[in-house]
Amino acid sequence: MIPIKKIGFIGGGNMGEALIKGLIKGAFPAADILVAEPVERRRLQLVERYGIDARPAAAEVVATSEVVVLAIKPQIVPLVMPEIAEVFDESKLLVSIAAGVTSQTLEDYLSGSARVIRVMPNTPALVGAGATAICCGRHASENDLLTARHLFEAVGIVRVASEGQMDAVTGLSGSGPAYVYTVIEAMAAGGVQQGLTMDVALALAAQTVLGAAKLVQESGEHPALLRDKVCSPGGTTIAAVKALEEKGLRAALMEAVSQAAQRSKELGGK
């Protein structure tokens, strides 16, 4: 892992804030975190909440940072990267969370030989429960990968993937929270339909999803096996699972991942 004196964030949105919050919670000094954020109101919010240094210009932040986190939407990468390129040199590491934008695209903006780590996190990083995949660019080292991994482990779990797998990661875990929110919403609505109040139904639905996910993680058992353990012969759960299969829940979720991955490719010009 490379020594980090200053971390600069280009973009102060939700994902950037989640990582800043995790770093500070993990004892990284707030005084060594800089953010380039063009919206003044947002800059002031970040300074007030975390005691960091926030500035309007990206180049100013990049010039004084060892690690630069590109936390912007993919559509504005072509607008921001030329400004960064003016002050980016071989001593710096670029860590990008711009969906669909390949490491080679970013390298090309930075004279072709820059050290780039591409990252796909997700929004549960805001509560320290993120799922993040990372991969190396052509010129990044294992040490660079370790640095990026260390940063994102501050807000959840991290897994290493190949560049060719990152669109699939985007479709699965990057966009995945939206699928789960839809499931929670639908489960709660079903509870209300059966006579529960919305607050009770929503609390039970959210905790059920949280608990089921935790059991998958901690038991190490395949989800299908855990599901079968809940399905008593002739019971309520197997009747419910039959309804889910008939309505195509499994196929719908698989298609959702596929469509999101395809959109990630389109955003990256692939």
C-alpha cells in the first residue's frame, strides 16, 4: 500500500461523502482530505459535517493529493479529465468510481501511462455496508490495488475483479440496491394488503431482508439450501415460492442485472 498524505475527491456527491465518512471513522485525518465540488452549498455542507477542505476547482485538489478519487458521473468525465490532466503526474494514483468508464479511457486522458484503479461501489456504503469491486488498469501495481482496497474496506466489503467483469458488477451490486428496495416495498405492500399497518409492514420487510442476507453471509450456505430449509412440506412458504416462480421473479431479477450491465457498456462507449 502506498503512503497517503493527502486524498483528493473530485466530486462531493453521495458516494464521495460515504467514503469520506468511512475514512474519518477509520481514523484518517479529516485535515488530509480535500474535495473538489463546484456547488457552493454542497461544499459548505461537507466542510461543516466532516471538517475537511473543500474547493471549487478540481486541478487545485489534484495538485496536492497522492490519491485522487474520481467520484463523478460518467457523462461529465470528458469535461473534468482535461482539467485534471494538466496537474496529474506519475506520482499520483487515480481511483475512479465513474460507472462504465474503462481504465484505458482514463489512462488516455492522462497521457496513457497513468496508474488507474477502477472501482464499482454501491450506495449502502453510506451506512458502512457497501459492496465494492476493484480492478487494475494497465499501469497500476498490486500495491496500488491494495491501497484502493484499503480505502473501500472502510465502507464495506471489497472483491477484486477483472476489467472485463466490471459491467457485470455494475449490473449486480452497483444497481442492485434498487432491486432490493423494490422487493422490500412490494413485501411491505403485501403485508398492508393482508391487514398490517405500513410502519409495521415496512419494519418487518426490511429486517427480513437484512436478516436473510446476514444468514447467507454468516452461514456460508447456498441461498437455495437456506430457502429449502424454510419450505416445510405443504406449508405456507412453499406456496409463496411457487407464486414467485409463476410470476417470474427470478427471471425478472436476472434480466434487471443484464439490462444494467448493458447500460454500463453503453455509457463506456462499448
